[in-house]
Amino acid sequence: MAEVQLSPGSERPGYATYSGPFERDAVLDYVMRYDGPEDPDFPGCVPIPMTAEQFQDYDGGVEYWSREQAMAWVLREGGPDHENPGGHLPALLTRIAMERGSPIRCWGALRMVVVDRAGRPSEAMHPDQSVYLRPDVWTPSGRATVIGRDPRPDVVLEVDHTTDVRRRKLGIYRRWRFPEVWVETPDAPSPSRPPGVVPGFTIYVLEDDDYRTKPVSAALPGWKAHEMHLALNEPSSSPQTIGHLVRVGRELGDLDGTGPINDTQIAGYMRRAHGVGQRTGFARGREQGLAEGMASAAVGLLHLRGITLSADAEQRLAATTATRETLLAAAAGCSTEADFWARLAPDE
């Protein structure tokens, strides 16, 4: 996938010249009122002349900035439909991280910048979300990740609600050798969406110096493009999506030799549940109380992990003969309610 080159200056349309202060609110106000021509390389964006000094002082986001062109391209239409996927992704990844048993961090629209030998920026972009799967190894610091110096994110997310990253940005990510790029086009319609951009989720994986579209993520094995699109467009995570997240987290954990018990929150919940069972046991009779306490703890742990239970689940748990260890291990390790009961079956 060759990078599309910027059109020569003599062939570019005549843009209105921005003369206001280079402060985020002022630039965004100008962008919202702009009614001039669009740049074919950056549909959905407003071109604003911006020097290197102005760019360094600017505290807002840009789709792309070039020192050579002395130009920044700023998103024309943001709004909830554009912001939602990038904002919702961390919550989904948190569930995956709990299943894996180790953290995943998102750093939002972190500035990705190329610098020259003197340390001066020469070009930059802001993805809609940047994902680091190993934050215990390295996490960003400061305002920017410097290409060629700092580790690249494992994944970046771009939202094409009114834009089309295939025109220009994807080629830049290829040149910068970003390993995986996700592009989400929300189900919510937009009258200004570029032709050819349709709702859906595309995974681009870098192979042999070029991006290949894949049905499944390489960074998060097992997470399929259509599952991601579903997850990012739901008002709240459905049982189907929770099942997908549990599966992906478990696959990552299997690769690392970790699981939900290695997650601090789930492990802490299980320790507290053990204490509840003991206290209830002394109050109601140790044997009966422990069984009730563990059953209640298992239900709470399953709810915490987003696994829905049928109406008779608590009644079935009250009658189980499974040991405390088996009960909590099943609640921490299952992917569905059916899997939970299957894990208890040998002890019943």
C-alpha cells in the first residue's frame, strides 16, 4: 500500500488563511465555521497554516501536521459519534486485561511525532486511541511518542466517521512501521461521510513493509473485526460481546501463563469472598454458612466479570457439593455460564 503523496502546492485549492491565536478553542471555533474547499488528501479536515513553533505551542489535536508544508489538518466534525469508539475502547480492553491477568493501557490521542537530528518536529499525527499491551515494559512519557526513538503502540485506532484514513494517514503509519492499525466507521450515519466509507471495522496488519487487511487482530489474537465493530457500537456490552472479550483475554493469558486470578481486583474479590464465607459460617453454622457465602461470592465474581446467570443459578449453587476452591476457580476461569457449570460437574 504505497503512501499517497501530497498534491503539489500549485495544484491545491486556495484555502482561507487562519489568522487567529493558535489555541485549541480558537482553532476549533474556526474549524467549525470553515466553509472553504476540502483537501482531497484529508477529507473531513480543515487545512490551517501552522509553523513548527506554532505547532509546538498548540495544545490541540491534529489529523496531520507537516513542517515542510507548514500546514496542519484539523478534524472538521468531532462530536459524540466520532469520539465514542476511542472513548469506549479502554473499557473493553480493561475486561480483556482482567481475563489475561495483566494490564493494558490506552493513552488516547497521544501525539506521534517525527523529529530531525536537532530534535525539532518535522511531522506529526494524533490517532484517536493508542494501545500499549505491555505497560509494565514501557509507557509513554511527556507530550509525545517520538518515532524511531520510543516503542510504537501495539495498536492505534482511527475513527472514520467523516474522514478516510486510506487517502493519506494509513500510508504514513506504514512508513512509520506501526504494527497494527484499526479503522472503525460507526453505524451512526453522517451526511458528510466520504464516498466509499461504509460502517464496519478494518484491521490492518504490517507484513512485508505493507499493510494487509485481516479478519482477526494479530495483537489481540482471536478478536475478530466484526466482533470489534459490534462492541464499539453497542450502548452497553451485550452477553455476546462479554463472551468475546473473555475469550480474547483468555487466549492472551494462555500465551503469558496468566489468568483472572492474577488480576488484582479479581484476586482481591476472591479473598474478600473467602472472609465473607467464614464470617457467615460462624453466624449460621460453619458448614452451611461457608457454602452460602461461597455461593454468594461466586455469583458476585461472575457478575463482576460480566457473565450473566439464569434465574435458577443461585438455587442450583445452594445445592452444589463443589468445594470452595472449585467453586471460586470455576467462577474466575469460566467464559460462559454453561462453562461455569461444566467446571463444577466433576465435583457435584
